Amino acid sequence: MQAVEVKNLSKFYGNIKAVDDISFEVQENEIFALIGPNGAGKSTALRILATVLTPTSGSAFVYGFDIKKEPEKVRELISYLPEEAGAYKTLSGISYLKFMAKLYTNDAGKQSDAIDTALGIAGLGTRIKDKIKTYSKGMTRKLLLARTVMLKPKLAILDEPTSGLDVVNAMEIRKIIRDLSRQGMAVLLSSHNMLEIEFLSDKVAIIHQGKIYEIGTPEGLKEEYNARNLEEVFMATAAK
């Protein structure tokens, strides 16, 4: 079964077409990236699939469930990490994870398993006991990613997961995402960093001004456009 199926999806704000008639599919265990510049419509598309926004037209399904008619079912299968997500800075990392686990489930066993999973993903060692306000941006982002996937959703929706991070932290986040996919999780993410994404994603969709211009594997698109990287592919498609 497909993890995500999007058909002719649009989101308009007055005359502004934030997302304009886009269609794509995400397979199980696949890392699929929407790539494009800021303002391209990436975040809007992810918010729609996370059931945060309602589309103007079109349809979308997550593991067969309609995001408009069955949003509760969709939310049971996904987790969503917005680009500007934050954590409670006065809590320690471990207290934050325990708090979030209790919000997600009343089952003590599932809470314990979720916390163990998050601790392994965050990889903060003894710093997990320190207050979040003492964390670097990279440490906070790893904690937030761990919180997002601690219940092992079938689909993780990640908006600019490495935005603003240094090379080392960005590489660590990419490794975590790749490991999650290998463990059976589908991942839908967005990024404006095209050079980074081509080393992470199984498939990408190039989006610009709300429209999807190309979909394919990074290697396939580079070969089709005789390009050295996805940035060159983007420039060629945007010029059409």
C-alpha cells in the first residue's frame, strides 16, 4: 500500500496559489522530499497532509485514509515536525520526553517504550538531564526529532529538518532519518537545501511557485537534465 497519494491538490489564499494542482505518491519505507526555494509551497503541502490545513481542492490519502474525511485516522498513523517547532526550555530533555509520552498515550508500557526509543534517537547522553535552554540548536533539533518519532509512526512528516544546523548536526539528523526509513518508516520531508537532499532521499519532487515541475530519483533527474546536482536540475526546470 502507498504511504501517501496526492491527487491534484491545491491551496489558495485569495489570489495566491500556495499549492497549485500538485500530485505525487510516497511508497512505504521511502524517503520522499519536496525540494524548492523558500515560499515554493513545501510547508503548505506538508501541513495539509498533516491535517493542519484543509485543501482548497483535490484529494490526499495516507495509507488509504482520506485526509479530509478521516483526519483522526490519519493522525493515528503520522507524526509531524514543523520547521519552527520548539520545546519547553525550562524542562530537562528527559522531563520533556516523559511529558510528551504521557500526552501521546495513557499506556505506561507504551510510554516507557517511547521514551527509550526517543533516548536512542536523540543520542544526547548525560546532557538529556540538562535543561533544554542550555542546548545548542542541533541538540534541540535532535530532541524534537526524537519526540516526533518516539511512537514509531508509519509516516513521519518533517518540514526542513536540518534547517539552520551546522554540517555535523545536519549529517547526524540525516543519518537518523535514513535509519528510520530502514526500520520501516515512510518519510516525507521538505528542504530548500537541494545538495543535501540528493544524498538522503529515494525520490524528490521539485516544487516552485506552488507547482511540481519534476518527480524522480536524484540520480535519474541529474541524468535526464545532464546536471551535476539537483540545484542545476532545479534551475533547468524553473526556466521552462
